[in-house]
Amino acid sequence: MKSMLNVAFQRAVFTLASSFFSLTLFAQQPNPDQIAMLRWYAADYNATVALGSPLYLAFDGASMWVTTNNQTLVKVRASDGAVLGTFTGFSVPTGVAFDGANIWVVNWNTNSVIKLLASDGSVVGTFPVGGGPNCVAFDGANIWVTNSFVNTVTKRRASDGALLGTFNVGNDPLGIAFDGSNIWVANSGASSVTKLRASDGAVLGTFGVGSSPAFLAFDGANMWVTNSKSNSVSKLRASDGAVLNTITMGGTPQGVAFDGAFIWVANSGSNTVTRVRASDGAIFGTFPTGSNPLSVAFDGASIWVVNASGNSLSKM
């Protein structure tokens, strides 16, 4: 990715964080960097949507895409919570990501990732990855998938699915996130995160965090990691991996998302989400959700929460 684009985008991120996502940005066409960094949405609605066995979710600018334990992918319109489609043909779908035109779904049981058109859910292609794939992230040009059984990540070109590399990380990789230049992986079996250069997959560092790190979110300067067995979230400086803060959360924190000013953490063992100010780690509330909140996503106005055992989505 061109350095000039990275610099321009980093400046845009900090502008967004201070302005709570200005309406001027929403009027512009998002570029691949904005999509990759999850910094480009606009929506306004509050809803609770009944949905059987939801797992993970991703936003495409208009709709939430949700993988389920019912072996389906569900498209939910963000404006009113209406279910727009239910797509079948998956075998244990887990992680999901949007690349600006397509939805990518990890198919755990077949060690593959499936590419679908966001417009209508039609399958574009199915591509093999490593054993036990879990989560997926988009870096502006490529798709990255964590492979928990073989301790690797797979990099594929988003445009055509071409394999660009397989790279070693730590034990039992789970969550994955992009910081504008690098890919970060939560090694859930190693109490660490690995930072890889997105351009070539080179390992830039492995950094200790809490026990059983699960998911990650980037706030424009720092990487946040939920530590599911330590009941905490760690804040790492993205430039060098230094741990800046470790903050106590509710029971078994899992999903995490950034809204431009606050970090939101889903406490699956406490049926709550906690809101943390990104600048200093101050807690600004813990709020009840449905049963077993597993993952969270931001749509530009609200936080969506997957209630995995509650068979619903909440928008807060």
C-alpha cells in the first residue's frame, strides 16, 4: 500500500476520532483504506433483531452480515433491522468481513473462505485456507484468515482470491485486525499478539498480553485486545507494541470495537458490554445485553452486539 495513502489515511483517522465521524465524511465515497479500517459508516436506528444462533458480524455500509450456528449467513438492513436475506451452503461459518464490494465468510468445517457479492449474496468463489480457520480481516487489497489448528494466517488477494502467502504466528490464532500498515493477530493459546507487515507478512514483533487473547480493534494509534481468561482488555501502542494499559472488564470479554472515541467490549460471561474511553481507559458505563454477547461492530452511529445464546442482535 502506498505510503502517501497510509499517511493521508492516518490523518483521516485522527480527524474522525476527534469529530465523532463528521457528516462530511459520510457524504464521500469510501476508499479501500477506509473500508479496511472500519471508519466509513453512517446509520441511525435502534433495534433488537431476533436471529437464531448468531456468531460474528460485519457491516457493509448499509447492512449487517451475520454468521450463525444454523450454517447460514444472514443479511440485516441497518436502517430498520429487516432481514434482507438468509444464505445457505455453509459448514460452520465463523468470521466475516467486507472488502468494499464483497463479503468474505470463513467456512471452518471445510478449511476455506467464501467470497459473496454484497449486493445479492451470490457466491463468487471458494478458496482454501489453513486448518481450523476462525477470523478474517481486509487490509485494503487483501484478505487475511487466521488458521487456529496450524498456527498460521493465510493472505489472499481480494480481487481474485489468489494465494499470496501463508505466515506463521503464535499458538491458536483467533482474532485479527488491520492498523493501516500491519496485521495484528491474537494468539489465544499463547497469551500474546503477533504483528505482521501487511505488504509481505514479515513478523515485526510478538507482544505479551493477558490470558487467552480473543479479538482486537484499532483506534487510530493503539491496538486493543480482549483477554478472555483474564477478564481484561489490553491497550498496546501500535507503533512498537508497548502495553499502555490493562483494564478490568466483565466476565470473559470477547468482541471489541472502536466507535471513534470509545472502545466497546462484549463481556460474554456477564451478559454486558463495557464502554471505555480510548484516550485514557476510563470506563464510561457497563450495559446489559442479551445472553452471551460474543461479538460487536460499529455502524457509524450505534454499536451492534451479537447475543450468541440469546438468539438476537442488539443495537445500542
